[in-house]
Amino acid sequence: MINKDIVIIGGGPAGLAAAIGAYEAGNKNIVILERDNLLGGILNQCIHNGFGLHTFKEELTGPEYSARYVKKIKDLNIETKLETMVIDISNELIVSAISENEGMVQYQAKAVILTMGCRERPRGALSIPGYRPSGIFSAGTAQRFVNIEGYMPGKSVVILGSGDIGLIMARRMTLEGADVKMVVEIMPYSGGLKRNIVQCLDDFSIPLKLSHTVTKIHGSTRVSGVTIAKVDDLRNPIKGTEEYVECDTLLLSVGLIPENELSRKVGVIINPKTQGPIVSESLETSIKGIFAAGNVLHVHDLVDHVSSEAYLAGKNAVKYINGLLEELKMIDILASDGVRYTVPSTLNVNNVEDLTQIRFRSSDVYKDAYVSVYFDEERILHSKKRILTPGEMETVTILKKWLIERPNLKTITVKIEKE
Amino acid sequence: MPTKELTCINCPMGCLLSVEFDETGIKKVTGNQCKRGELYAAKEVITPKRIVTSIVPVLNGVEDMVSVKTAIDIPKELIKQCVIELKNIKVEAPVEIGQVILENVCGTNVCVIATKSVERKK
């Protein structure tokens, strides 16, 4: 058994930032466990630019953004173990990992930070009729084939789902010579960033079919085409609107799911809305000493937010080890009226420094609406938003002085109001 | 006067902008709800530019491909040609992040540079 103050599970953007956060808070006894053979996680295959506008005030590609963090980890001499897969976390914070080089290794941690990221929803989650031909890929898998391995997964492509990865792959496949026929989106709006709609679809005249879905996949050995149809308000296909589209490849960009097998196994309570752990203002899960940040906690749209959140988790893990995190005086944070979820779910005033941030997503598109924060019955924040969409994460900032002024506060509610 | 329709990318509103312009420049922007739309329209109609990212094969590297980008944005109409020029390039490992992979891509005077490092295979 190896003693480590902080064990970080996953060496993607969240894990790297968490390690730096912990180090800068004064604890250098850290190890990052990463199952891949390199650090940086999904950023390695995100070769497009647009990362780091918040963190570095410049526009970087994924590998460049990752390289800056990896360099810092190396400069700080933070220990990292590659090709090391964590298989278990115990209630006593014993982390068991396996690797080809070292076999089974166990770490006794004082704090564990979960930064395992997320994975893509697969075809099986969609129940689209048809055989099981080759040519169906999740968009991220296709991205890996094209950008890391240098293989093209197909020649004529339909993309289901207009999340950012789907949009990015529409452009990428086009540039590599594929004929991207269309992007099909079941919702009446895209789940992706506006910038990606313009620069990945409009720039290449790729049609975006909103309120449409794929109702059948044709082909038995290889995809030969798909049937698409318009959907009604309840997202059911409308009879008579079916259209056959010839293609040899179907990419699925239909959502990401935080990867919480390890968290569930140790008994961390999961929020059914985010599929990530329920956490406090300090990003501590329902189990003392286990923290979570990044896409394992809730799926982010910007890596910059992953980094800042994970940095905070690292810092708080050190506070916890030093006995400076309090458990008492919990305030519940509720999502209501058009707010799908909030992170965190609870708040302890004494753990807040000057301010704390609540991140949330709306459950629908709202125009000219207000984001309101209630302290029990009292409305404390009321800010007008031109637009709120589920595709863009929102933040509200709560000042500590507001909390101190109301010592009997029980519940903070975040909601969307028409006026 | 020629008119161009485009979607503003500055925020999720995605205002549908209508831009009137002639040889001397932008005459009128409508459809925007804030100042940023006007600035975006001006740049996007007169000189639309993009950073182009792609990959090129690495010889004797621990990875088969290295990701690359144009060091600065290049005219939008050259995106495809840029990617085609990169098709003829192979680079010998080791590759350092920031290393010039191709000079003067499409006659733009802009370099294509590596966006990751790839070590040489031992």
C-alpha cells in the first residue's frame, strides 16, 4: 500500500487542473492515475481551435490547450501514472489500480478526486430499427479514427444529433473529402454552439434538419442509407414525411454520459439529471473526502469551465485534508421552473470564501426571460437574459455577504421567470 | 446594392444579420440586436477568415499523425485548398509543438505549424 494525500482518477483536462489546484494550495503529495498512454484525455483528438479563450485569453487547439497543462504538471514534478486503470475505490479511500508494468497497486488516499470524464451515448441507447451493419460510429470514435489514427470511417455521411462533436465532425469529414449529406436533429434547436453551426455547417453548405430524426438504418453488412422523418412536438416521427438518404456512414452525436461506474460502486450518490455525483459548494460528493469535477460531474460545453471547476476541487481537497472544510449548516440548492439542474446541490456558508458559483442549464429555449435566485422566499437575483438554451451552461454568482446576512437561510432556488 | 445574410456567432441568440455592402465597404447591417453583430458582419462580409486545422502523417513517430493548424487565420475560400496542400506533406519525427510544417500555405505567407509534439520511435 502506497500512502498518497491526493489520488486523482483520470488525467484529462479536469485531472490536470485538479492536480495543479491541489499543488498550489500547498499539498504536493499527489498522484494522477490515467488509463491511456498519454495525458490530456479527449483534448488530444480535438484538433480544432476554439479552446482556452477564458483561461488563456487566446484561441488554442485541443492538443495545445492540453500541452500547457501537461507542461505545468511536469514543471511542478507532479507524479503521473499512465496506462494505469483504477478498478476500485473503497469507503476508506483505498484506490486500487492495475497496470501492465506494476500489476496491482493500492493507494491509501486522504482525499480522492474523481475526474474520469464522460463517454458517448451509443446506438443501443437510441432504439433505431435496422440491422447491425458496419458504418455506424459515435462522432467521437470517428474523430479518433480521423485525427489520431488517420483513417477515414466513410465516404458519404449522415450525422444524427447536432451536439458540438457532431458539428465539428461534419466539417472534419468534409475537409478530408467525405460528402456530408446532412445533420439531423430531433429537437427544434441545435444542442451545439452557434459558432459551430456557422463555421462547421454554413461554411460548407451542410444542411441542418431540425425536428427530424433517423427512423431506420438500411444495409446489412455496410450502411447503405438511412430513413429520416420529421417529428412532432412530442418528438414522434410524423407518418408521410419519411425520406430516404443514401450514405455509407452514420455518425451519432446524441449526448454524453458522465462515467461514474467507480463512483457508484463506492456508493457516491448520483444526480439523475446530470448522471454525475451530487456535490457541495466544495465539489465534495456524498462521501467525505471524495471530490468530483469536470465532465464526470456534469457535461460541460467549454473546457475552460472544466479547468476552473477542477482547480477548485483540487484546492478544496487540500482544505479537507487540513481539516478546514465544515460539514454543518447545509443549505439546499434547488433547480426549478425551467432550470434542469444545478451544480452544486448544497452549500455551507463557512466553506465559501468571498463568493461561490452555481452552474446550471435550462431545460428548454427561453427568450427574453429572467434568471432568478431565491433565498427561501426572497428574490435575491433577477437578471434578464436575451436567450437561454440547454446547449449553453449558465452561471450565477452568490456573494458570501448575502449568505451571512441571512443566517436562517434553508433553501436557495434557481429558476427562470418570464418577468 | 448587394446584400448578404449571415448568422452572428457572438452569442446563442444567433441573430440573422442582413448586410448591405459595396466595393467601398459595409453600408448597412440589420437584424442585429447589439453592437457586436455589426462588428462581426463587417469582418465576415469583407474578409471572412478562418484558422484551418488538420493532420499530417509522421514518419518514425510514436504516433502516426500530428495535428497542425495555420498559425493565423487565412481567407475562408482557401480552407479546402489548404487541406489539399497538406495532403502532400509528411513529417519526420520528432515533431515539436509549434514547429513549422509548411511555409506560405496557398501563397498566403502564413505557416502551418504543429499543435502537438510527437516523439521519435525508439
